[in-house]
Amino acid sequence: MESIKASSKGQMIIPKAVREALDIRSGTELGVELLPGKAFKVTVKPTDHVEQVRRLAGCFARYATGRGSGRGDDKDILQAVAEDDARTRAYGKRARRKRP
């Protein structure tokens, strides 16, 4: 087990081997849970790309043309993103299994 220190701001650096094994990159959300005693648990939160697209969709609404509501396009885009998200997650699981 590696030992790490907390900075004056309470920040800790996750060792590179752990970051690579869990595919933690800049912007990856982590969950922190306080455990009984003097311990805490950190978990990687799964990325929900469909929810990200939904949040971003509102940002682009003002640029929409007058072609109607565009509901069909939105559904197609969300379905494509959901399929891509599932494919990416499946690929990530396969890639993690192959690492020694």
C-alpha cells in the first residue's frame, strides 16, 4: 500500500497506478463516504453521457432554426448518444480486464 499526504487545503494526489487502473482523468467525479472510525471511502461515479447531452441541449436551443419543434431530431440524437455511451462502457470494461 502506498502512503500519501494531504496538502494544507486537504488535497491528495491519487497514485498514477491507481488513476490508470480506474481510468480517472481530469473532471472524473468521485464520491466520498465517511466510514465509522477514522476512515473514508472514495468511489468513481459513473459518467452519464445522456444526462450531459440533455443539459447541454438547452444551451443550443436559442440557435435552433424555425423547422418546427425538432423533437424527432432530439430523440434520434439522445438515442445515438445512449448507444454510444453503452458501447464506450462495454469497451472500457473489456480494456480494464486486459490490463495485468
